[in-house]
Amino acid sequence: MAGFSKDLGIDLGTMFTRIADGTQIIVDEPTIVAIEVADQKMVAVGKEARDMYGRVPDTIEVARPLQNGVIADYEITETLLHVFLKRTSGLIRIFKPNVMISVPYGVTSVESRAVHEAVLQAGAREAYLIQQPLAAALGVDLPINSPSGNMVICLGGGSTQAAVLAMYGIVTAETLRAGGMQLDEAIVTYVRRKYGVIISEVTAEQLKIKIGAAVPQDTEQSMEVQGQDQVTGLPRPVTLTTSEMVEALQEPLKQIAETCRRVLEKTPPELVSDIIDRGMALTGGGALLRGIDKLLTKTLGIPAYLVDNPLTCVAEGAAKALPMYPHLRRSLPPV
Ligand SMILES: Nc1ncnc2c1ncn2[C@@H]1O[C@H](COP(=O)(O)OP(=O)(O)OP(=O)(O)O)[C@@H](O)[C@H]1O
Ligand SMILES: [Mg+2]
């Protein structure tokens, strides 16, 4: 029977959940659910739930069950995983999958046990946990089976994880419980302070993605967005530029760079010299911010580069880790 089971890699992220079957991504959905408040019945999951955000009556709650990479609402997470797993196989009751699921580096044993339990309850036959930076490193094919140093930075929506890896394991690492969402909040604050206009976090994220950058750009872009006048409460449009985005993002980006610096400071010099040669791999949605590679290269003095599959590498690496279990076993979090 086990021969019919799928091996799946799951990246349970604050903003997105991605499931890989080998190198194929079969689920890529926002980690969001819509629930009927009165009876706690689920109305929608993933993209469908996200589209309801800010557009539903009080009787329906649209919620993210994860915060900063860890489960904030256990029941909802379990339901969400169940729905997504069912999509990978209509026959989940008969052909339960074996699952490798990512957790942020440095979570508590209570937090990681919750993930393990949730995915088993959601329909997995066997479940193993893997730290997100280790999965990301496998997903971008870093040679972590050797004694040389490799560095990966996961720039997620709710967390930033920087890690140095060698010999199938994490040598030094740190997690900052802040990520892309904090960049969006910084844009909201900037626009309110400078123009007296309140914009939503969704609008701030659009600004960041369309015209945002971590360092000044040769071509300046601008974008008009709708906000609400802080004093009159009336709708008011405001136009923002790329240089304003760079200014707005400086503080949270500094925190991200500091996290990477602290990891490098704790790393043995032999491994640091390997990293200087090979560079550090930037993964996660935040790696797509224009110029973040340049900013980190400049502030840390070590070349940083964007990987080919920043959004999917954690799920792909987790799927890859399943058959490597005998080698990885000692490095994986206990449950
Ligand atoms: N082009 C882009 N420029 C800047 N930021 C981007 C871009 N595309 C996506 N992002 C940001 O990437 C983040 C989502 O990344 P990702 O899917 O890796 O997060 P996650 O895995 O759900 O979160 P975490 O790993 O922290 O739990 C969001 O904050 C989003 O705004
Ligand atoms: Mg992630």
C-alpha cells in the first residue's frame, strides 16, 4: 500500500502555502481562509478567501492562521492543510501521502509539534519537519553535502531567516520575526506621516512590488494610489515614487541586513571565506524586491544573488529531503 503513497514537500508560509510533488508545484495558494463567524464553518480557502478580504460582511471572517511563520490558529491551519492535501489526491483517505513540511529555524518544540500534529490530522501518513533554510538550500541545489560553507537567506512575508549550512546541517542561523509584511507596514506609516493619507497594507504591498526598491534606481517610477485623508476621512489619491519607497523601506531593511550580519559574525572564519567565494543565496518573495541583492552585497561585503526559484525552493527542497532522510535525520527538528 505504501508504494502507492505520494511523497510531498510542503512549505507552510505566513502568506503562501506551496506543495511540491517532486519538482512539480501542485498547490500554490495564499495561507488564508474565510470562516462563517457564527458556526465557524469554512466558506473559502486560498485565493478565493483572499479575494474576499475587506469585501465581506461582519458575519464572515477572513483570517491568516499563521503569524511570523508559526501557527497562530491550530484548527484553521489543520483545515487549510486538509483542503490542500485533498487537492493533491482525491483519494487521500486511501493513499495518504508522506510529507516533509517546513518550519522556521529556531521555533519552539511546542510550535513545531503543532505543525507535525496538524499535518498528520490533515491526512498525512508520515510527517517529518525540516527547517526552512535547510529546505531552501536543498531546493536551490547548494552543495550542503560537503564540508564547505553555504549561506541562504529566506526573505518571507512574516519572517527572515539567515543560515550557514555545511554537511547536511545548519551551522549558524537566526530568525527575525519580521519580513515583507513589515515592509508594507513601513510604507503605510511613511505615506501617513508625509501626506496625511491612510492607505491599506494591500495597497502598500502593490506599491512595493510595482515601484519599490531597496536602493536608488536609474529609472524612477511613480504610481497613484487611493487613500483616505487622515483629517477629513474622505478618499484622496496620492502619487508615490521609487525614491520615496527606498526611503520608506530603509529601517526594516536595515533590520534584515543586521540579522544576516549577526549570523556571519557567529560563523567560523573558514566557512565565511567559502561564502565570500560563492556568495549568499537570496530566496523567498522578498528576494524579488529590486536591488535587495545590491543592498546586502554592499552592507555585508559579501556577494548576494537572487536564485532561479525564490518562491518555490522551500517546497521543492522539502520534497527532495524525503528520500534523503537517512542523511538528514540528525539535522531535522525532533517531534
Ligand atoms: N516583486 C516583489 N517585490 C517585493 N516583494 C515581493 C515581491 N513579490 C513578492 N514579494 C513579497 O514576498 C512576501 C511573500 O513571500 P513568501 O511567499 O516567500 O512568504 P511566506 O513563505 O508565505 O512567508 P514566511 O516564509 O515568512 O512564512 C510578501 O511580503 C510579498 O509582498
Ligand atoms: Mg517562506
